[in-house]
Amino acid sequence: MPRKKFSQQLFYRYYARWVKLYKVGAVRKVTLEKYELTTRQIQALVPSLRLNELDRQTYQELINSFAINHERQTTMDFHHHVKAAIIDAFDEGVIGRDPTRRVVIKGKTSNHKKKKFLSLFELQLLLKDLNLETKVNWDWFILLVAKPGLHGLPKL
């Protein structure tokens, strides 16, 4: 299969160009920032990888390198971003095969996330403990933040 002229292009440059061409103006700002982060991560992990060197093994090595410092779900997100560009490269004839087929997604085991909210019971205890003097204090702020979404709590 004949290779196109940019098949020897550095992979991270191809990816950056792909993001600019297909994602800028098509996705939300926060999503675009994730694609741009992926570009920087590709450049850091495989700075000299060229498109014509991209095969199943080099792709798996890229994913494995990323997975060393990231949780499995983050690695999966990275894979989806990179795979989209690679599939386009394959469809355009820039590469001869899809190296993302049957990739194994690894990653660090996820840490149990700290909960970032109070249970209804915990909130009720907190509200009962507030010092709601006639003088404004931080307890009034806590009440103001907590109260709007609460239904069925006893009136204070």
C-alpha cells in the first residue's frame, strides 16, 4: 500500500494537527483542553514516534506507559482520544493498519474517593449545632448555603 508523504510525520504532531482540524470549534472548551493535554502527554511519552512506526506493539507500549501513573478510567479516556485520530489516519491511508485493535487497557487501581458531601443526617446534626445569634457570623453562611436544597427539615 503506498504511503502518503506525511506518514513519516511525528505522531504527536499528526495528533496535534488532527485536534486542530477536527476538534477546535466542534467541542466544548473543557473537552478541547483534554485533547490538548493528550497531545502533550503523547509528546512526553513518545516524542520520536513516527506514524509509519505506529503498530500494535508501539501503541500498546504507549498505553502501558500512560497507565503507569493513571487510573484505568483515565487510561481509557486517553485511549479513546488517541484512537479517534489513529482511526482517521487509517481511514485516510496514512497508516496501513489499525494498531488500536484489541488493545489492553491497564491502570492503577482507583483510590476510594473521599465523599464530598454530608448525609442528610450529618447535615441535620450540623444545622442543630449552628450558633444563629442576632449578629451575623459564619454559621449564618452555612445555613444559607445548606438550606435552599433541603426539603422536609425542621424549620429553624
